[in-house]
Amino acid sequence: MALTTLIFDAYGTLFDVAGAARMAAAEVPALSHIWPRLAADWRAKQLEYTWLRAIMGDHRDFAQVTADALDWAMAAQGVEPALRARLLALYDDLPAYAEVLGMLAALPGARKVILSNGTPAMLARACASAGIAAHFAALLSVEEVGIYKPATVVYDLVEARLGVARDAVMFVSSNGWDAAGAARYGFRTVWVNRGGLPMDRLSHAPAHIIPDLTHLPALWHAA
């Protein structure tokens, strides 16, 4: 079956998850030396909490998980609690990666959709803030099923909500575990390996690996 639909992960794929800590450091000199570690801890705990809550059957939405992860990261780095509200506000308006707008514009014939752990409100605000909302036909959130990726029922949302068969989908994520989960599901997957990391030792691998999203239009048009 011909590919018709491009499904994007959001955080880390379209939106720079280090952006909130980096922008806060520009405002608060005390963060200037620790913001990279703060950002890394925040992201690591955010993902860890999604997996643990999925395993435990104790779902909380991504806004709560993001706040909980920030609390841990701030405690680990000794960041003043007074900065919590500002960091969370900046996370609501994360910047898109520099190549995202050009990449989306280079894919005029593709039906483009986001499938994300983010809540509907988080996704709508992030897309609007980054100026990319008009490019997407739909924003799909795990909140519809109450469990996080890579649970199979999350990927089921694509056919359930869009009527698109899995073999008509190219799925794009910067998270190796998400690309593996989507590959297992039957999507043709693209791993955006921004950090040049080794492949995760999982049972399914992405069909394509690219260093950033500038390479995606060529893959799509060649498919």
C-alpha cells in the first residue's frame, strides 16, 4: 500500500525539550552552568515516569508527569523552588527545532499528524507557539487511551481516529524506543537520531535513521 500519512512524535522530535531550561538560563544567571544537566535530568525522569506509570496502571497526564519530573530534576541540581513556575511556563512554549518549518513546507502532499504523550492542550499550545499548527491535520494524544507510548493501544489511535491502515503510515520519532514500538506495530519508521546514539537493543528496528529532519522529505518522496 502506498504511504499517505506522516505521523510525528512531538517532544524531542519537533520540539526541543531542552529549550525551557536553556531559555530560563538566559533569564537567571544562576542556571547558566547547570541548565544542560537540569534539562537532561528533567527529560530522563519525564520519560521514566511515563513508563513506570504505564507498568503500574497509575496514569497521570503528561502535564503532571512533566511537573513531577521537573521537581525531581530541580531537587537533584539544587535549583530554587521559586523557579518552578517559570520553567513550566517555558515548557508550554518550547521552540521547534530550526529545520522543522522548512521540513513541513517541503511535504505539501503528505497528510501530517502528531501522535504524542502530550495532552491535547499542551500540543495545541506548543504547535501554536512554534507557528506550525496549520501544517497538521490532527493532534492525537495518549489521553484518549490513558496509557503512554509504546503501548499498542496508542498506535491504534491512528487507524481508529484517521481511518489509516498501518502500512500506509510513515512514523517519525527522535526516541529510539518509540521508533521500535512503532516498527513492531507495523508502521514504516524513521528514527531521528539527533545525538548519534547506538540503536536500542530491542526486537524491532527503524526502517530509516536520519540525523535531523532535513532528510525526511527525501525519504518521503522516495517511498
